[in-house]
Amino acid sequence: MNINHEGVLKLTKMEKKFLRKQSKARHVLLKHEGIQAVSYPTQSLVIANGGLGNAVSRKQLLLTLEKCGPVEALLMPPNKPYAFVIFQTIEESKKAYSILNGKEIIDDLGQKIFLYLNFVEKAQWKKLGLQALPPGLLVVEEIISSEEEKMLLESVNWTEDTGNQHFQRSLKHRRVKHFGYEFHYENNTVDKDKPLPGGLPEICSSILEKLLKEGYIKHKPDQLTINQYEPGHGIPAHIDSHSAFEHEIVSLSLGSAIVMDFKHPEGVTVQVMLPRRSLLVMTGESRYLWTHGITPRKFDTIQASEQFKGGIINSDIGDLTLSKRGMRTSFTFRKVRRIPCNCSYSSVCDRQRKATPPSLLESSKEALELEQKHVHHVYDEIASHFSSTRHSPWPRIVEFLKALPSGSIVADIGCGNGKYLGINKELYMIGCDRSRNLVDICRERQFQALVCDALAVPVRSGSCDACISIAVIHHFATAERRVEALQEIARLLRSGGQALIYVWAMEQEYRDQKSKYLKGNRISQGDKGELNSATSMEQLLVNQMPEGVSEDPGLSVHSSNNTKDEECKSRKVLNSELPIHTNRTCFHSQDVLVPWHLKGKPGKDKAVEQSGLARCPDPRPVFQSLLPCFL
């Protein structure tokens, strides 16, 4: 900092750059994480760029911070680019703010990063509940000795395939060898009539005998898959094919520890540490219902106190650090299935899905009744609240409308609250929707809109230069009715006309990347806890389920001692075979019901009968909207 000829302090170029960076860090933390910095000194600091997500380990950061004074708590949320530190005194916190702001450190990947510190009133973190292993999952540590591990690793020859006794291939993220039977990744099956010559390697015999003797498996496996993972590689989340393999699947982890992610269809994710030389046993629900996969990364987030102990990573942010991955090889043993799978998890069973008709509905009358109950009625009742949440036009639709020639006639089929009707003032736009209440909202905004069915739009054939239909067609209950909706749009268009149609996709992941829908599951401010210097580490582990809320994702009812209320609380959706979807999770069925929670103060929302639900005394009605997704 310099002083000019008028005696005024003047910042240097580097100081100005630092202040810009620090200000940007404050803005990003507030916008994306809801972390509010304060301008006055406190005992607590948030450290931007100093998180596990930046490949900064707990040990590395703690050594840097302790140079400024004793650290009372260091909180490092998993996969986040920031951390919280609480010093014993404000003076020590001020010292760290002064000395470490803009300081360059080298992360565990050898990259240079700069720390930016800001004072916060209290350290915040997401509430994380205590978790249990998925039912049927078992991790057995040190199942083999280091000598046996060495022999197994040396027995695998990745450089050549001798005698055609096993099948070897290089996949995108790993190298694979198959013994006993080849697994066909293109259709997730094995050819049960074409065993590979040689069977399983002889070196595995003593290990399999041990697993049989100690009760970890009941049947001797006849198929082995060996995977080799380099640091940074992984495997997409999946369920081993029900039709191909029997009840038990066991896997040895050799060479390096790894964290494996298990995910329930309702969205619950459990991270499990698989130590080196450990055995993973999957049976029952963990084998048939939960997906398992390995996230491609070079570091895993683990518990600092437990290090490489097998089991759940409990997400105590006061006890998390990084573990660098090494070369890992897995030996996965399975028994080829000879009879059809009749498990109780039909929604994810490939054999039972093939045997089940694709549609729940047997007639157009049933389809119409389902749409009337779960689409038409729901949208009429939630119209006002729905409209308040639909205000930001999607960029590609705006681009499409603005690119149309001036004077074009455009129909918006299923226009909702009309948010696209006024995008381009040079167009003649007309909207239509099945919901009278949504059409009334359009008219209040001075848009041209009418009430009609998307299968019978009262507009002359060939009269439109363009049509749009945004998030509408997936509400039709059968494939035939969806095709009719497309044919109706085609009828409206003139020769050479254009149509832009958006529908929900069942697949919400592409090339191992999650969609914005899956990534959008952010925790609200109300779900964050606070920690000051007097709070103990044990208080970090709190129950994720709010008190008085049903665990059934389709219901949201307040707790009560009233017996009738408790009876309501236990009921499921009535008269419906459709599953209820959990928000911000993958779709596991082609046709699902999506709950819509009306917001507002009790007594101010219109009292209505909840479609498809037992009537419980909840001031916020919950509707089940029909959302069939294209396969």
C-alpha cells in the first residue's frame, strides 16, 4: 500500500487483485452455499479454496492454520471447495485472517491454490443423519493375508491372453478379465451355454473354500470378473443383472482401498469404505435393489480417525480428510443363474420387467380417468402456486421464438401461465391449456389463450408457422395418446413449419454426468445447522428426517397424538399402482406420480381434497401429479 502526494493511501495492483478475489469468494459462497460473511472479526472463518473438493487434506490445512494459534475445530464438508475453522480467541482468528489471506499453498495434487478467508458469525454445515449399511451388505476386513494378496495380483497377466482360457478387454475406465463365463456388457448377460475353457483360476480355490466354510457364500461361484482400476478411474452406478447371476455376489479389493457408493431408488446414498484385502458381500436388498458404483476421482473422502477401517463414511465434517487412491484390482465372484429370477424387487428386475406389460392401462377410458384425476384436477387446484414457480423462460426456447420471422403465427400447446407468449412481440402467439385456472392467469396478463385438450386444438389445419409444446406430452398416460398429441401438433403446422417439443426423459444421466435436475438438490437454509465455539463435535451428527414428517415420500403430515392422525400417517396412495417419485432422484419407472406440495400459510390456501391421498390434517395439501416418462 502506497501514499500519494495528497497523503491518501493507494492500493497496489496486487492488493486490488486480492480484494477482487476475496470479494468474489464471498459472493460465490453466498450465492451457491448460502454462507454469509460478516465485516467484523469473529472466532470463525470460512476458507475459500481450502476444502476437500480442492484436494486439500485435513492434515495439510491444519498445519497451515495452527501457525496462527490453537484450532478449536476444523470443519471440512465432503466434496466442497471450502472449510470452516474456529479458533479459541478472536485475536487468533484475526491473525489468521491477516496472514493467510491470499496465501499460496500446494494441494495434494501438486497444484498451487490461493486461500481466501472471510469472517462468519457461525460455522454452518448440512445436517447429516446417521446411516446404516444397506440391508444384506457386509464388509469383512483382512479376509486374506498380504502374501495371498501378492500372489493373486501376480497371477493376473494383463499383457497377453494365453490359451484363450479367459476373455480380456479394455473398457473406457478399466481393464477387465472374465473367467468361467464371459459377461456381455452390451446386453448385461452371460451365455450360459458357452462356458470359457479352463474355469476359474486354481489360485482362487483355497479362498473360495474359506468363504464357503465361514458362511460368506452358500454356493461355489462359477464366474469371475477381474477389474483393474487406475487412480482417477471408476465404474458407473449399476445393479448386477438379476437374470444372469444368483443371490450372492462377493468381491475382493486388492492393491488399494476404495470408497464405493451405494444408492437406493428413493435417493439415499451410502458411501462405504472397502479397505485393501477386504471382502464385500452383497445379498438381498443390497444386491437386488441398491445400485453400486465407484466415482472416478484420484482422492476419496474418508474419516481421519478411522483411516482405512471398513464400513460407512459417516460424513462427520469435523473428522473428514482425503485419501489418495492407488492401483486397485477387484476379484468379483458370482454364480450363474439357471432358473428365472423371482425376487421381490420387480421394479428393477430385468427378468420380471420383460415379462410385465409396458402399460398399466387397458383402455383409453382408464387413461382418461387417470389423467383427469392426476393431471387436470391437480393443475386446476395448484394453478396459482404453480404459476408463481414458473417465471424464468428456458434459453433454448427463447432462442427458438426469437429466431422466427416477424409476423409468424405460433401456437403454444399446453401454455401453462403463458411465460412464453410474450417473448417475441413480433409474433402472433396463441396459447391453449387444459387448465381453466392457468388460462385465466394468461388472460390476466393480456395474452391470447383458450381452454382446450391438446388432442383436439380448435385451430384450422396448416395455419401455424410454428408450434411449441413444453413439458406437456409426458402427462398423457399411454404411448398411443402421446402419439396423438404429436399428430395434432403436426396437423396445425403449415408445410415447412417448425415445432419445438420438450418432454421429461427417464434417463437423467449421460456419459456418467448427472443432469441439472439431479444436481439441483440443494439443502435450504432451514436444513443447515450452526456451530459456535461452544458446540461439541457429537452435535454434528443429527437426524436428517425432520420431526413429525412421514418417511413416505408421497406423504407430508404433521405429527400428532391423535389416533386418527396416526392412521392417516401410515396410509399409502389409494387406488393407484403407480410408484411415487422422490424429487431430484433418478427415475426407476416409466410412469410415476410426482408429489406437489402447496406452499403458503395454513388457512390461506384453498381447502381441497388431496388427489389420491388419505385426507390428513396437513395445512399444506400434497397432490400426486401424473408424470409418465418416455423410455
